[in-house]
Amino acid sequence: MGLGCSSERGEGRISEDAIGEQEGESLVRKDFIVEEDCDYSMRLEAGDFAIEVREGSVTEYPYPIPEIHTPVPFAFGTAKALLPVPLGINTAGFGGQSGEKSRFTVTQPATKAVYMPPDIRVIFMEGGYARLVIARLDTVAITSAFREEVLRKLFELTGHDFGDELVLSATHTHSGPGRMAQGFFEFLADQFFPELFDNVTGAVANAVIEAYLNMERGTVGHVVAKDDLLHKDRRCENPPFSIPDMPILAFKSNDGVVRALIVNYSIHGTVIPWTEHYLSKDVSGAIEQKVEEIFDHPVMVMFLNSYAGDMAPGMTLPSELEDKDVATICEGLGNRAAQTVQDAIRHLRYEEDVQITAKTMWIPLDRVSIGYEGDEFPYECGGVLCGAAIKAPCFEEASGPIENLDKTCIGLCEALGMPGPEGTLITVGKIGKIAFTTFPSEAVSMVGAEVCKVLEEVSGLSCLFIGYSQDYIGYSLPYEDFFYGGYEPQLCLFGPRQGEFLTSKIKELAEAVFNGREIARSPRGVQAPSAFSYEPLEPEVGLESGKVVEDTMASYGAEDTVVFAFYGGDPWLGTPIATLEVLDGSEFIPARRRNNAVIDSTGYEFLVTLEVEPPYKKKARQRHFNWRFYFKISREADLEMKIPDGVYRLRVVGRNADENGVSQFTVLSSPFMVGY
């Protein structure tokens, strides 16, 4: 559940002077002090959960978080943390894979490498009479049960109900971890793993609290960029259609420094195929980090996916690089996004008085509520694989809709004997002059366009569409589009009217939020997973931990790759983190990116692999965990060299278990020269 360094800027984050006096009851406490260095040697306990914070930064947990009864000025805080998932877990975005398993998988093959490890990013904000928390995870989806467990943990830790205020959104990376959902999705994401679910929901709750502790006064700017090359329409069964809009929100502190950015765009996280067996953020991670690098200081960029149900990654690389590896493609798309954002933020307009509003509504899902009559989509609790046996032609070749396609599905209750979702969640609100809505599904672009049209008409504000959020009920298509078949209708759990039904409910909630219209709000019907007891998985002992297996060479040129390997610990204890260090005078110090962030293996520069001996198919309590780090001197998608000439080394920090418990280890490579 440990947090990573949650704020990359070197200045103090919260103090009484930074926040100042407020007329209302802000959630910002005034007994916090901060230090600049990121030192996680102190752990604070609250109930059964722990949060790692900078030493000297916090005196106690924020319990209880006060309610807001009078207007408060706009303030925001950020945090980020690595997802506590082991290398060797399966991915959740593909299903039907084959390959070697690990002790962290049951039915699906294990991941074998880490490229841009998945993380959590949080922006906590308040203004006027309300607050809003947006947390995005590098997962393929969010379930309402996952959100409910985060809410439970947050209430236990803070005494505050975030039911209306918490937005959880997935980047939709198909290389994110599985085993965190129950029911039908276990077929795709492997069997539910209670301890992993507990660890990850705990890490999200801790990150939310850390963002709260980082609150400072500021403002928000907004601009809509345009880019139609970063994605491409992958659904040929309907007419070509895509939306180039890329809404950008910039969060600026009162001292005039941009601290965080939200980049909202539609793109599938499928650059990396399942055959690579990578655990990765995929393209969204490259977009975030490349956009961060346009600044001259650390800025946390949060990518929020939108209506990407039919939007595959585009191709923005020069023709000579199009057949390169997946990392180069991800980074090339990231470079394109960074240029688009850089061009657009010159036109940011900041607001003087930022008001926050957020309301969440539970929506029952059943045939009657959705509007089915007679034998239309005759599945009481949802269906899948609609038209799976029918080869649908592309739109130009189709003679028309496929008759009775809604009756070719496999009913979740009727055929599979498993209950489908009884309902789902949507949240509607505003951030200043931006109206936002969540969407618990993969909306295709036409549905996204209709939702934004409705939201803008009701609110009179610009639209921020947060897809893959609060829950997941498969794809959502326009009614007629469903009957043209193809892949997307096969995973549209509630059939051809699902998209229009969700749109109508967003309109209904928006009328309540922006126009004060009364609505009947159903009580939250979702519950956390029932199978929630478990025996903790014990970490295995790593033999010869810290022993170097393959050291670095003496020198490297522009086309070379640095390789460093050593025996370390069980991945259940986390993937070791390598930092690139450069010789400065007589000392080695961390090498930094152009935005002053440290170059380490959480970024796109490194690939990390693991070989286990004996292999997982043999039971053992002790193994050799052979960790191998690859660092390319040059990034093929970049136009300039990443690092200058100099003497470097790698410093790797990890954890290992032995008979005395779990301890930290550090491994240093030999120094090496980089010259061009």
C-alpha cells in the first residue's frame, strides 16, 4: 500500500502561510509542516492501514475531514503512487491468452517485463461549497465494487463520506494488472485475488489522503486542443467518425507555477500486444511523461481517457520508424501529444473564482429501466457475445442492419448462471467553467459526441468526458450502430439501448446539478466483493540478494543499451527501482530529465525483466530472482540525445525477504562512460 513520492516539486507543499486564512471551513489543516526531501522513513498508522509520507510532513491523519458549510477559495493537491502489483501478475485487457503462469496467476499467463510501471494519480480539489477527487489508475477498467471499497477505506481513515466526490477512472491500458474483479470479468482478467484487491484499494485511499495533505490555493485554466492523428477509427462497421478534441485543464498555484495538468483524449491502450507479456501503462504513460517534459519544472500530468471505444492508437512516427518496437511507438505518440499540448497551453485562460460541484447517482440496470419491451434483447441481467458467430462486413459493404442481432447473445443469467450488474454509477459536476461527466463504459465516439452535446446544452459549459470511470459495463454504441455487428456489440452488456439509456441518465443528473431539478436518487446499491477474506501471501526468500549477475560495460555509445542484472527479491515485495546517476565532481548524483525529474525505471527509459529459478511451476520457498534492467542510451522516437557525455552508474533499491523478515537492499553498477 506504500505511496511513491507524491509530489515532484522541490518546494514545500502545505503550510499555514501557503494557505492563509479562510472564511469557510476548508479541508486544509493548519498544523502540517513539510520538508523538501522525499524521505519515506516514517510510517503513520491508522486502523489497519498505513500511509507513507515525507518525514516531518504530517503530524497526524486528517480525521475527521471537516464538512464545508461556508464557501471556501479554490485549492488543490496532487499525489501519485505506484500500483502495488507484482511483476508476474496477468494483464486484464486481452483475455484468451496463452503462456507460462506464475504464482500470481491462475488461468492467465504471467507478465514477464515492466515498461512504465502502472501507477495511481490523484488531484484533490475544493472550491465554493464542495470538493472533488479525481483518481486515475493504470488499469483496463474500474468496477463499482472497487470504488466502494476505496470509499470504505477512506471513511475509516478520514471520517468523511466521499460518495458524491470520488471519481475513479481507468486509463484503459490493456497491459494493466488483472484479478481485481468478480463475476463475468474473471473470464477475461483471471480469478479474483482478494489480497491484491485489498492492497490496491488501500493504495488508492492513501494516495487520496496524500493529495489532501498537499492542498494549496490556486486556480484552474482550460483550453481545448485538437489532434486527429494520435488516434484512428478502428470500427469499420459504422461510417468513419472521430473527434479531435483534447480538453486540457491546468492547475496553477497562487505563486504562478503550474503544478498539474489534466489531458483528456480518446485512445485505446493497445500499442503493446499481449504477446509481449508487459506490465505497462502503454501509450497513456508515454503521453503523461512526454507532456511533463515540456515544462522546466516538475508537473504531474494526469491522462483521462474519454470516448475511446472505437479509437485505436494512431501512427505519428516517420515511416522509417513505423516498424520499430512498441516502446518507440508509445514514445512517438507521446511526443506528438506533447507538441499538441505545448501549442495549446499558450491559450490557457485561468479563472478568478473556481466553484466545484459533484453529484453521484446509482442507476438500476434491468430491462424495464433501460426501456426494452417484448422480446427485444431478452436477457434479464445482461448478455454477451451478441453476433459473435456472424461475420459482419464493413459499413460500405453492408446491406443494412443485421436483423435480430440482439437475440443472438449469451445471457449472463440464462446461459452462464451468473448474475450481471444490478446497476451502475455516474457522476456529474463542474470544475469552474468546465462541466464533467463520468461514463461507466467504453463509449464509441458517436455516443461521446451525444453525451457532450447534452451536457453542454444543460450546463452552458464546456464538456469534460471522463470515460472508463466509476464502473464498467462494456461497450456503449448508438442504437442503430449496434445492429451492424462487429466486435463492440459482443461486449455491450445491456444491449442496443445501453448507450442511449446512460446518456438519458447523465442528462437527468445534469439537470439536477445545474438547474436544481429534483430527481429520485436510488440508494447506492453496490457492495464490495463478498469473497474478501484471505490468508496473506508470504513473500518467498530471494537467494543471494544483491549479488551482481551481469555488470555494466566500461563505455557506451549512442546506439548502445546498458544492461545490468542482479539477484533480488520476490516481486510480491515490489519491482526494484533503478536510478541513473551521473558523476558530478567527486560524487554521483541523480541524473535528471529536462523538467528536473529524476531519471529512474518508473519512466519510459527503462525495461525491466525477471527470470525465476527454480521456475514457478516448481514449488519452492526460496528462489533466485534474476532482475535485469535495460537502459537505451538513445530513444529512437526522440530528436535529441537523452543524456550528455559523462560518467554514469545505476543505483537500484529493492526489498527482499529472509528468515529475519523483509529488508531493503541497494545494488550499484560499476561506473560507465557515455560518449558520442
